[in-house]
Amino acid sequence: MSDDKKKQPDNIQPTTDNLTIGILGGGQLGQMMTMAAKKMGHRVVIYDVVPGGPAASVADEMIVAPFEDEKALKNFANKVDLITLEFENIPIATLEFLAALRPLHPAPNVVRICQDRIFEKEFLQSHGIPVAPFCVVRSAEELVGAKKILQADTILKTATLGYDGKGQVAIKAGASSEELSQAWDSLRTERAVLEKKVKFQAEGSIIVARSRRGEIAAFPPQENEHVRGILDVSRAPARFSKKVLDQAESLGKKIAESLNVVGLITVEFFVLPDETIMVNELAPRPHNSGHHTIESSATSQFEQAVRAVTGAPLGSTKLIQTAIMLNLLGDLWKTGEPDWKPFLDQPNIFLHLYGKKEAKPGRKMGHVTFVGEKFTEMESTEGMKNFLETQGPFCN
Ligand code: AMP
């Protein structure tokens, strides 16, 4: 599209056809969002700092340049009608630069809150949304001085750039000053949150879409299990009480509206023994725990993200089939490519491999989704049984 024909920021019609969407980030979330966008007739240009990520193989075009490269950013903006993102660790200056050139969803201020655990917790607290008791820590001395919260087991988390359990250290109740100093030094950060370790009965997440028109739709929550801080298994529908499901939906919608987000917001939460919920983390994008929606739901989370940012009507979030999603981490490649046969000849099993060249421990290489009627039936299918016997548990 030539520059003079390019639609200007406030001039995009809420249409589903023939837009060029720019996506910041070329990982597997970008790949799946690209596939959804292309299915809807859009073009996609990816911008990332490294070449050859999973999205590169499916996008129409990819720009590889640093996030600080204004010339490359301008070139990217000139090629697209609107911009969205697949991960939140992008410099705010980059997002502000792009937002001045093209509509950018979610807005820089939403990303600013979601990319920093301190801002995120302060935002949630200021809206009366329950979070684990925490305090902000900026030095070893401050950590040693946080006497009250340190009476319980805690987790020290870097304010920024932590993901999949990285940038976190567990601290036992009553740790010595020396142990605390070591914990602080191990994080190599200047800002962190010290959070009380929560005794939860389950973990869940809810994905809420809010469109350019202000339309809002929540997917039913899923139930998640983590191993070593990394998502291992998601089940939908979550086996939570109605009370928990209702709380998740109302908190999810409240957060989406308070943030004024356009796109998706994923809310990860703990379910406490008394059936109240506490928010752990926000992500302003599609989420690993929502991958099952590709097969299980009327609209996938990726299509919903595209609909939300383009201003198309949101799709139905109805869960059509019960689903279990298992993450495939690089650990499974320890002795070479795993045997995928059990997954390839079953109608209810969907294998997704992201095409990453190098398998590293903890690296998300793909996922597999089982759909069916009941969890117990799915767990006893040949594919899942074989997998559990020969490969599982997934995060070992
Ligand atoms: P996060 O990186 O904050 O999403 O944490 C990853 C996982 O670590 C969570 O899904 C939980 O399983 C666990 N975790 C994180 N924070 C806490 C906490 N305050 N209490 C108990 N478990 C936690």
C-alpha cells in the first residue's frame, strides 16, 4: 500500500477486511495471532529484534531491528494500518513513538502497568482488587528490613523482565540477613516486589477481550498447573465453584474496563481455600493458558485479539468442547525429537509445534490440546497415556 493511500490513525473503519496489522514480537503468540489474522483476510508485518522466530514463517513480512531504531520503527509504521503486540517487554519509548504514528493497541500506558510488577500491584490495589500481601524492595538493606512480611514464606520477584518463573527467588520464613542479601544479589535488579507465598487451592486465568468499540467479552476461566513457575497444564472448563467463576469474570471485566484496554487482558489468579480469589499477574495479550481455545471454543483467543484491535465485532467465547492443554518444553528433546506418533492418529488430539530451531530446557517448543467430553476420558486416551508414560511429566 502506498503511503498516500495509508489510512490515518483515526480513520480506520471497524472492518474485518484488508487491513495490514503490525505485530511487535515474533514468538509463538505472534505466530498464532498471525495465522488468525490471515484467516480473516488481513496481512501481517512482524517487528522483532531477532530474526527467524516462529511468526517469521507465517507473516507476510518481517522487520528485524532494535526497538530503539527510529528509522526501522517508522518504516514498520508506514507499512501497517494498526499495531498490536504479542509480548509486553517492549520499551515504553518505542510504544509511544509508534503510537504517534499508528493506532497501537494495547496503549503504551496499559503496557507500562503490565510490564512492571510494582505498577501492576499498585494499580490492582488502587482498584480494590485483592493481591498477595507485598512490599516494594530496592536494596538488600530494604529486604532485610522487611521484617513483618519475612515472618512468612515469601517470593522475591524482579519488578520487570521476569517470566516463566525467571527473576524470582523463594525465601523461607525467618531467613538470616546473609541469606536475604544473597537472595537480593542473585536477582541482579534495582527494583523488586517481596510477596507473601500464598497457600492456594488452585490457580486459574481468565482472558477478557475489549474492542476498539468498547465491547467486552470474557472467555470462561481455565484452571492452570505450573511446575517450576512455568505453565504445565491448562484445563477448560475450570473445575471451580460458581462463586469462584463469577468472581473471576467480574474481576476480569473490571480490570479490562479500569485499564481501558483495547485487545486482550489475561488475568492470572490464585483460588484461596475460602473460595475467594487473589490476582497474581496481568498480561495485555493472548496467553499460553488460552491456547486450547483454538480447538475448544467458538472463537480462539487469537481471533478475538484480532477482532478487538481491528474493531470487528467480538466473537462468541463459548466453550464448545472440554479441553486439556499440555505445554511441550525443550526438556522433552533431551534425547532427540520426541515420538509424536501417539498424537498424530487420534481425531481428538491437536499437536502444535512452533518450529523453534533449538530446544532448551524450559523453552516452550509447542503444545498439545486434547478435546472431548470429560477430563477423565481424555486422560485415559491412548495418546495422553502414552505421552505420560514415555515422556511425562512435562516439565522434568
Ligand atoms: P509468576 O511469574 O508471578 O506468574 O509466577 C509463576 C508461578 O509461581 C505462579 O503461577 C505460581 O504457581 C507461583 N507463584 C508466584 N507467586 C506466588 C505467590 N505469591 N504465592 C504462591 N505461589 C506463587
